[in-house]
Amino acid sequence: MAVLTSSQQTFVDITDQRKLSAYITSSLPKSQVYDPDTDTYAPNWQTDKLTLTPVIFLDQTGVTLGSTGLTISWKRKDGSGSESSVSTSNNETVSSTGVLTVAKNTLASANSGMLTYICYISYYDSETKNTVNISSDITYTLVRNASSAHLVSVDSDTYVFKYDKNATLVGATQATLTAQLQGVSISAWKYKNSSGSWVNYPTTSDNTTITGSTLIVKPTHSVFVNDVAQIRVVTNDADVYDTVSISKLYDGSAGSTGQGGLSVILGNEAQTIACNSNGTVRQALDVTIPFTGYTGTTQIACICSVGTLPSGVTLKSNTAATASASGSVVLSFAAYATLGGEFVMNGTIDLTFTISGTKVVKTFSWSKSTRGGDGAAGADAVTFSIYAPNGTVIQNQSGSLKLTTFAYDGS
């Protein structure tokens, strides 16, 4: 595992003159944690300012900041890169006494994830008439938490509105759609209009907002095209959405020709799959596709045959529908599956249903939602540091220096 932080101390021993030593105190921890899901830093240097204060000793006596003959300057270094001066453009300011204040999350722009602040100290000793120069540094590390998979899935308590032979609504009078979310938020509920465009679901007394986790669909809503309403929930991640269809089914007219037509209703027609930047599935996922068969408005039994599956997808279960219960197909997407290749971004799976001796083919669609390259999926940073809790002061070439270490995985 890579070491993401380090520290360094400088000791100067001037045999014929007094000894100068220093260490740096920090107002905040030496590690900062970034959460990509909320885009937040903890601690937040912008609100809880980072204050670095040099503590200086001449032999056994502390030197007051701002003393005559004492000069302090600061520089910064990104990882093992070259040093550069601290800058007000990074909200880095140095007080008249040499205290450095950082009021910005400067680790965010550190390519290495490590930022070292170096304090250069020069002291003119009026007794020995000599100038002594030393430096001390402190290193901060950015720990990036792994981002959660971005997922959304919509369920409905019904997928059909049934009408009898007189075109009178029977059974359910509304459908309640519920979105389950992970790592995303709802931007809007939409429907496909007669032009084939996805537009915002109309605001009704049943839906005062179209950004909540539930949506009420009624047969009187003006969202049906040829007796089918295609509903989609979209999120703040453009690649993450889910689509369901709500259908109106009419019973046949009375007489010898009055038998209703055959139909199969899918409860899940499309699914987005959270993937890594290289196109592989971020984490194992089971996708459920409910289905129900009808003749007219009467629910009947039907079975499903699943077509060719992309690489890394297996059939977990296939439950037939009955006259009283919906069936379901459950597909398992394996972690790190390629689904056909890194650059294959979407695909379809044919579902062939047998209902009353007739075959009906439906298509299930899947698409990848890829995330930026943030390292191995789910891998937390490993941090190791060594420091001197009592300062880096050795008096008169005697005594000892106590060193303490800490290490952790993630935050």
C-alpha cells in the first residue's frame, strides 16, 4: 500500500554557539477527508481555518514570536515537487509574527494528495553576533473516500388500469410510483409525449412537486399515448435514470368476438448500471424485472424465456406469472463485469413470453453509468505519519526525543 504522508524535522548543532530548534503546532488534524458524494471536506479549512504556529527555542529558552532578530518565512510543496511561496491567491496569509493561516481547502488542488508547509527561521543572536538558520515542516494528507454507486430504481403498486367492456374503470384508480435512490437525487419525473420527447410530468393536485421520491399516476392524467404512459425518473447524474410503463387495458365487447387481446406488462423496462471509469460494473447488483400477463383485463399465467445475456450477467431466478401473482426475472450483474467491453455503453436483452400458447417478445434495456477515475473501486486511502508530540527539542545534547506514529485505512 502506498504511503501518502511523510514528515521531516531539521536539527542544527552549532558547537560554539547557542542552539536553535523549532517545531510547528497545527490547529487542525494532519489529514483531511473528502467525501465525493457530498462534495465536502472534513475538516473544512475554508470555514475552520488552518493555523500553523512555529514554536522556537534558543537552548532551553523559548523565543517569543516577533522578537528582535527573528525572521520567519513560509513556503509550500506539493508532494515531492519543488517549493513555492505561500500566496494570498490560495488564502494563505502570514501574520507579522510569522503565524500562517490557511482559509482554503488547498489540498483539493494538490495533485499528489499531499501538501507540505515549510517554515524557514532565521535568528540573529546578539550575544554571539551570529545568525542561525533552521527550518521545520509539517505535511497534510487528503484522504479520498470511495464514492457510492449511483443507482435509481422505480417500483409501482400497479402497472395497469383495467376497463370493462363498457370502458368503465375497474380495479386500481391510481398508481403510486416510488423511487429508491443511492448516491443521487431526483431532478424530475418525466413522461414521453406523442412526439417521442421526454417532458416534465404535469403538475396536478396529486403531484404538487415532480422532484419527490413518489409520483401519483391516474388514468385521467394527460400522459398516455395510445393507452400507454411511459414514465421516467431522472437524477442529477444524467446517466442514472429508470423507466416504467403504465398501460390501460380494455375488456373485449360482448359476443363470440368479445375475447380480449393478449398483453404482457413489464414492471422494469430499463436499468442503469453503476460502473467504474474503465467500464466495469462497480459493485454486484441484482436487477428485478416483474411481469404480468393479461387477456383483456383478466390476469392469466405466462412464462418467460430470457435471451442472450452480456458477459458478466447471469440469470438468478425466473418465476412464472400466475392468474393471481406477477412473475419476475432476476438478473445478476457481477462486480467488475465488462458487459461486453470497456466501450460498450448500453445493450438490450430479449424476453420472450409464452401466454395462452402465443409468444410475445419484449425488450429490456441496460446502460452504463460511469464515474471518473478515482482509483480502485471502493479503495480507501492508507495514511501513515510520524510526529513528536512534545516537540522536537533536545537540550544541551542530552535527553531523548519521543516519536509517535499513527496509521489508518480510510477516514
